Amino acid sequence: MEILNVRRGDYAITSDREKVDLAVVQDYLCNHSYWTRGIPLDRVRTAADHSLNFSLYCGSEQVGYARVISDYCQIAYLGDVFILEDHRGQGLGKWLIETVHSHPNLQDLRNWLLGTRDAHGLYRQFGWDSLVEPHRWMARSNRNIYGQVQDPQ
């Protein structure tokens, strides 16, 4: 798997799995996200181990994250995208999504999926839209998996 490293001013994004600060990711997902409240560290580690990770850093501090689950041929799922609040409003979310889309191993995929409650405008800027044929797609969910009911994405 090719490792992508890009810089912009004081910020850097890497897809190097070894650079993911799991404590930062777990804290955000567990305590601040609406989609994985209560997720334990071991589950975050497992998810990261089986994903293509994108860590956004300011100096030595991880301030953003995204991950992709894919077969690198047909389909990809983009999930767990966040920018820490102190770093929002600088276009970092856009840059993170641009970087994800530019990864050499994610080119020419037939389908991308994601779930969002509040970032439709961000993703639409990059060609995302509602499902073309929603009647063909199904989901299976366990919204109480971490001991608290999760908001659906």
C-alpha cells in the first residue's frame, strides 16, 4: 500500500498507519462524535488496523482523521472523518477529503459510500450525492453496540 504524505503550511497529512494517534482518535470518536459514542480503544485499534488511515497533524499533534475501508477495486467506505474544534474553519476538512480522494490506491472505484448527519455540503463539493438507487441498498445496524444508542448516520 502506497503511503501518501502531503504538507500545507504548519499542517501535514499522512496515510502511514503507524502515525495514527489512537488515543486522539478514540477520544474524539468516544466522547465527541455522534456516530460512535462510547467506542473502546480496542475497537478503534481494530478499525484502524483494517483501514487506510489519514491522519492530519499540526506539528506533533494529531488534529484530524479519516479512514477508508476498501477492496481498492470496486468500493470504498469513508468514515470517522473529523477535525478537532480548535482547528476548524481553515479549510482542513476540504483538504483532508481532497487528500483521501487523491490517494493512488483509491482511484477508479465504482462506488464510494459514507454516512453523515451534518456535512452534506462539504461532501457535495467533491462529487458526493444521495444514493442514486436507494431502493437497492440495505443496511444492518446495531445502534446499541457500545452501551449507548447511537444516532443513525
